Amino acid sequence: MYTPKHFQLTDEQEAISFMQRYSFATIITATNDVPFATHIPFLIEKRNGKIILASHFAKANPQATEIIGKDVLVIFTEPHAYISPKHYEKETNVPTWNYIAVHAYGKAIILPEGEQTADLLARMIGNYEADYLEQSNGLPNEYKQRMMKGIVAFEIAVDDLQGKQKLSQNRSELERKNIIEALAKSGDAVEAEISKYMSGLE
């Protein structure tokens, strides 16, 4: 990911927290130079000093077999906002976009069917809707086994993590203040979120 030095997100824990907050991500592979992408939720954790991303594909998804032994890229990105040049001190400026993104690279392993796949699903339910876990546990075993046969669970051990937070760090203090205030007052929840991230850099 092209990342000028002043936009780099270098704090690993900050990047992990961002991925956990915006965990519906895009996993990208390439076969014969043709890219393929799937949009799925992830669990993100630190295990034995490594960042581990876990999720599952529908078994019918060709990417479920394509990831084996290949380098994969998972992109986490969420709040973003158009930045108008009206916030700048000089007229000789152009519009831009503020955003945050984390790119995670690594190799995937397929989790065995059965206990490990069931454990991943339980952890994902616990993460996304803990109240549903009891109902899920009470479903007929035959039904759960049938559902699990339709998915392929996997984990990715991240070996390269690249973070970018383009939040007007290259602008003057007054210009940043103007942008923060304008986004906070815009009434748009996503723009307000960018404003908070910008304020956090102060």
C-alpha cells in the first residue's frame, strides 16, 4: 500500500484495534494474474506473538481452495470522508479524501472439519452476537453438522501488516481544526467518526 511517512499507522495494537472494530473485510487472492475477492467478517487476535485472522468461506466459493499455500491480502477499511478545499487557508488547493485502512498479508491454512470449525463458529457468534450463542447451542446436532459441511474455515497468520491513516496530518493546525469541526457538525455519522480519529491525533 502506498503510504507516505506522515500517514503511516505504525502502532501494531492500534492497527489490531482498528481491524477488530471494522472486521468486515475483503480477502483478495490471485490465480493466473486474475484477482478474486470475497467480503466476509473476521476474528482478529494475537496468538503466540502472531496476528491471526480467522473466518470461513461458503464451500462453493472457488476462493476456498485458491487460498491454500498462497499469499493472501485482507483489507480492512471503514470510515472515510471527502475533504473540501474550502477548509484550507489558500485558494490554490484541491479536494481530497481522509480515510483509514489496514492491509494484512499472510498465508492461510484450512481448519479441519469438526471440532475446530465448530469452535471458530462459536467464537464468531460470541464476538458478533453473544446473546444468540445459547440458541445456537440448542440447535439440532444434525442441522449444525449439515450447515458446517457447507463452509470452509480458515486462519491466516499475518506476516506483513501495513496501516495508513490519512487524516490531514500534512495540513496546518488551523486547517485541521476547520476540518475536524466541519466533519463533527455535518450530521453524517461516518464523517463524525473521521473527525474523532483526527482529534485523537492532536
